[in-house]
Amino acid sequence: MTDDRPDTHQKALQINLDPTKYGVFAEIGAGQEVARWFFRVGGASGTIAKSISAYDMIVSDAIYGHNDRYVSKARLLAMLEREYALLVERLATKRGATTKFFVFADTVTAKSYSRRDETHGWMGIRFQTVPGGPPNDILMHVRMWDRENLQQQEAIGILGVNLVHAALYNGSDTSEVLQGLIDNLSIARIEVDVIQFEGPTFEQVDNRLISLQLVERGLTNAAMFTPDGEIVQPAEQLYKRPVLVERGSFRPPTKVTVDMIRYAQAQFVQEPNVGGEDVLVVMEMTLKNLNVEGKINHRDFIDRAELLGTLGHPVLITNYGEFFRLAGYMFRYTKLPIGIVMGVPTLKELFDEKYYAELDGGILESFGRLFRNELKLFVYPYKDIKSGAIITAGNLRVAPNLQHLYRHLMENHHIQGMRDIDEANLNIFSRDALKQIQTGQPGWESAVPVQVAEMIKQRNLLGYKGTEAVA
């Protein structure tokens, strides 16, 4: 954050002194701090038509209708819809021609003396960009990491002011909205792991790209969307489920991509604590996976997201370069088995001690954190291009000082080679298929699933030129 950006006091006061902005604050739970800022700085009568705190569950239900979960997107939307409708109904005739109406709402649970609930919340704003215009929404899910209740409430207050200010003054520019959200805060205090832009102002906005930007900008370490592009809260998807995750660049997804999940899942579902459970299969890309020629190309990212959608699994974007950090993230939300799918080259890198120089305990510390809770690695074979030899988890050679460790992990089934794979697909490499796609060389279609090939051709994805491009 640069020194010339306004602080929380300045943001709240600017809104209070602006006669063209007028709205409602509706807060449930620990979110009482947002409206407080606007009363504290003075001039609130110029901004606040109403402030309501529906803290009691029965009272909240009487106003917004019953909901099984009070800290939820559904409750947030019910608050925004009711309060916005009332605001326009009551004030549109009197001042609708000159005023841009808004409603800010949040429903938050902070650290409690009596319970150990998850400290998180939903907040959002419904707002007009022109007087009398249609409303737009910005909806967010946040996690609070401060250890004390008062600190968490303070962080929610600052974030709420940031959201209101960003929407009212930069609402049509999603980049500026994201830039302003964490002013006077840090990810060590509060994390935004879901954000959605909805409404006519944001018709051209792809919320999958916004999710990527959350990770890029450091507002969160992980964001997720479904195969059809819906942004979802990762914790809700992972909660108390067995998880099988495949990391890759998926540029493009190939038949090997599909094989790796298929054969790993066939073994994973036979694990003692998995049988009968609903397994969540996740395709994960790190920021490093998305880096092409020194930067992340947003168009390229959307192309890959579209293609992954054809495989039918949610996509997780993370900033967890190390596998033990990815595992630690998933361990937060599930104690059921976790499987990570990888190829032999990645497994070999995993046993390279140079990657653990920053850890006091080196590779042993990394593996201790990775293989907690019976985590399994499912390893797909690799065919050496020059010799034609097939390298598997069973015959892979690691450094002499790590052989006993490797053998221990194999014998206890923490590392498992995939069985009964289709060896014909071992000749497929995504880099070769991508080169053929981008240069118009024929034959790449046989390396990818049918639906992937069709989409690449129909939408000219990943720089597809068509075979007619070949001279």
C-alpha cells in the first residue's frame, strides 16, 4: 500500500460528505464495526438512511426469513434483497433522481469465549453506479486470523469500509476494487477467498479470472471454481470429504491427465477410510503452473479453465508451491483421506533436498507435514524418450541417503504406483501437443480427450492456428 492511499477514517468521511451516496447498513454477528466507522468520523446523517443490527437469531429470521446457516451466502443475499427493496421503495420518489443508493450487509462469526466456531463471514454491497440505475452486487467470503475477538472485529470494520468505498468510487473497475480491499490490513489478519461481481456493470467480468487475481494479489492463498465456472468457497467443498487432487499446468489437458485421475481414483476408493464416501476430485494449478514466459497471461488462464471444465472437476488455484503446504491447507477442512496424483518426474523432484533448504528440519520436516493423516501419493509412470524404459514408483532411484526413507514410504503405502495403466498413452506429452496446436501441425487431437479437441478448435484456444496455417 502506498502512502497516498486514504486510510479508513478518510474513506468513511469522504463517503459521509458525498451527498450523491445514500444507503443502509445491515449487520449480523461480529460485523457491527462497519457502520460504527461512519458514525465515528462524523457526518453520518448524510450517508446512512438506516443502520440495523439483527443479532438475535429469532429476530433475524423474522426480518429475513429462516435459514439453516446464519453465516452464509444465502443469508447475505436475503439481507441485501430486503434492505435494498425497502430503501428504493421508501426513498426513490424523494431523492432517486440525484442519489446513488446502496446497501451494505454482513453476517460474521468472530472468536468467542464460549464456542470454538470457525471465524469467518460473508459481506457484500448492492449499489447503483448512476441514480435510478439497476443495482450491482459485490459479494465476498472472508476468513479472520487475528487471535482476539476485538482484533477480528476491528479487521471486519476496516474491510467493510474498504468494500463500500471501492464499490462507490471504483465500482466499474474490478482491478481497483481488489486493490483497495486490503488497505490498512494484511492477509495475516484477514483473507478474502471468494469474491463475485454480479450485475449489468459487470456483464463482461469473468469471476474465474477474479479468483485468480485474489491469489495473485495475495488476498488469499487458494480460490476455487466449479466446472461450469461458479465461484465456490473451498472450505465448503473440502469439508469432511476424501480429496483426490491432481496438480498440473493442463496446457492442454491430455489423455494422460484423465488417465492419472482415473487410475488413481480406482486405488484411492479402496483405501479403508474412503470406501463409500463421496470423493472430491480437484484439478489444481499453482501460480507457478500458470506462469508462461515470466508472467501469467489471463487469456491463457481462461483457456485452460474452459478446457478443464470439460473434465467435470472443480479447479483450485493456489499459491502453495510446496506439496506439504497444499496438504496443510486441505488438512484444515478434512480429516478424511487425501490423495495427491503426480507423475514420476514430480516424485523425483519431491526427493530433491535442495527444495527444503529453508526448513530447519529439511526434507524430514517437509515429509512429516506432508504425510500426516495418512496422505497418499499416487504416481503415474514415465517413459524415457531416449531409451524407451518405463520408470515407475517401484523402480525409481533416489539419492543413496534417502533410499531408506523412500522404501519406508513405499512399504507403508504412502507412495503407491498406479496399476494397470494404458502404456500407449505414455508417449503423450502436453508440451508436444501444445506445440502442434500453436503451429498448426496435425496429430495433436489424438493426444487429448475428444471434448477438449472440439473446444480448442471451436474457440481457437491456446493459440490454435488450424492445420491450414501450415505452409
